Amino acid sequence: MQVNDLLLLSLDENPTTGFQWAVDGVGSDLVELQASEYVPARESRVGGGGQRVLTFKAQRAGIDQLKLKLWREWQGEPSIVERFTVTLQVRE
């Protein structure tokens, strides 16, 4: 990535279960979350799944990991059922 580039991540999610993708911890200052939107599957019915689309903007040059977790925020860390980690390299 280059500084100011956008990164879009699409992860499977079913919000009717209460689980939602979120940045895991404080995270890196390499990228900044710009938007988080749930997009239902085209043929999804009530209670069906879809995707969480997260948009990040590269803030500075460097290498670091972006960590996400699928959890129920109100239940805290013990509710994490899945993690997603990607190593990012941002250049000037």
C-alpha cells in the first residue's frame, strides 16, 4: 500500500447472532478505520448472513499487523469466536 491508499476488508458476519467484527485492541497507527458497514447477502433472508466491509486508510509508512476479532462486545473478550490478522506494508 501507499500512504493515503484505502484498504477494504470483507469478512463474513451474521449480526443476528450478536457477533460483529471489530479492531482488536488499540491496533497500529499505520492505518485508521474510516468506515464499517454490514452488507447482507443478495439472497439473504431474515436471520441470514452477509459481510462486514471495513475500510481503512493508510496513515504512514511502515510495516505492522492489523488484528480484528469477531465477538459480542457486551460479553467481552471471552466471547471472541474468530480472529483475523494481516501484515500490512505501507510505503511513502
